[in-house]
Amino acid sequence: MTQDELKALVGQAALAEVVPGTVVGVGTGSTVNRFIDALATMKDRIAGAVSSSVQSTERLRALGIPVLDASQIERIPVYIDGADEIDHRGHMVKGGGAALTREKIVADLAERFVCIADESKLVDTLGAFPLPVEVIPMAAAQVARRFRSSYGGDAQLRAGVVTDNGNPILDVRGLAITDPLAMETEVNQWPGVVTVGIFARHKASVCLLGTAAGVKTLRF
Ligand code: 5RP
């Protein structure tokens, strides 16, 4: 099976995680796009979606799925999103699509985070994928220097990318994230960091992993 076919497989499988009659949290990315397409087939059985990006909002609305503003929502049962990397404890690196801040906000509303990913995303240690960090523009160089001095990471601005919130993204290479919760906690406190793309506090409850043998369910 191709990577695209695996993404379609888990996108479809995620429908079983949707709680009928409720608002569904929807992430961002090519895997989530497959989920949104599948969600359209049950749009009359959900109360709508809360979205993590302009891109996903547009796709949801184009398929006739109502999108609610996150500020109208107190709690949702489930948030469904992809990942750039996920480890064997459900910690993730996210933000390859630059939507990490809104993704973390919507994930925070949810009882459960359901990660949908093809098997190439499962890793022993996070960090081979460059870690995305959304920053306030005037702090970009300062945050990059701090990554170098604190973790030996090489942070570069992602060229031509501005987030839905109007900020740049740093991609940090050369990290081995052995303690995701500790690094997330520390980096989040650096002045000028909007969001670091480590999802350890908001880790996956379950991962639907697309493999050549079918969908494998990992519970954390
Ligand atoms: C976007 C994300 C995505 O979930 C992540 O990049 C995975 O994307 P894809 O499903 O296209 O591989 O974090 O900010």
C-alpha cells in the first residue's frame, strides 16, 4: 500500500472514534484531509466540527460540515489529528503543517486525542523530524540561540511560511527528545515562544496506525 492509501485507511477508520451527536475536533494535514472526506459521510449525525486551521475549516465547510468557533466550546469528547512523529508512549511532534498552536488549543478542549498516522511516523525517540516552534517574530533569533545553547539544536526559520496567527515557524534539527514532557515544559516558558510542537502534555490517547497489514490500534 502507498503512504496515501495508508492515510486514507486511517482517515476512514477514525470515523469509529467519532461520538454521534457531538462536536468533533479536527486537526490539520494530508491524513486529516482523508478523515474530513470520510466525516462528510456522517455529517448529519454530528453537531459540527471545531477546526485547528483555516485549511481544515475550508475543507469542512466545502463538504457541508458546520464549523464552530473554539471559543463557543467548553469540552468535546474527541480530537482527531495526524502527527509528524509519534513515540511508543503517545508523545508526538506536530506542526509540519504550521498549525501546531491551534492544534494544541483544540486538543486541550478534548477528552481524548486520537492520532491517525501511517507507520512511517512511529519512532523510538522523537526528534529526527525537525521540531516546529511558532514564535513571536522579534524573538526568533533569541529562541534559535537558546535552542543551540540548551539542546545543541540548529533552529532555522521556515522560509515563506506564516501561521494562521501571523507568526513565523522555527524548525529545529539535531534534537533527540528523550524527555518530551520536560522539553515541552521548558521551551514553552522561553519568552517569545508561542507554541512548541511537542505534544506530551496533550499526548495521544490512542493511535490508529496505518500498516501494510491494516490498521493497528495503539493505546497509551
Ligand atoms: C500540521 C500537523 C500535521 O498533523 C502533521 O504535519 C502531519 O501531517 P500529514 O498528515 O500531512 O503527514 O501537525 O501542523
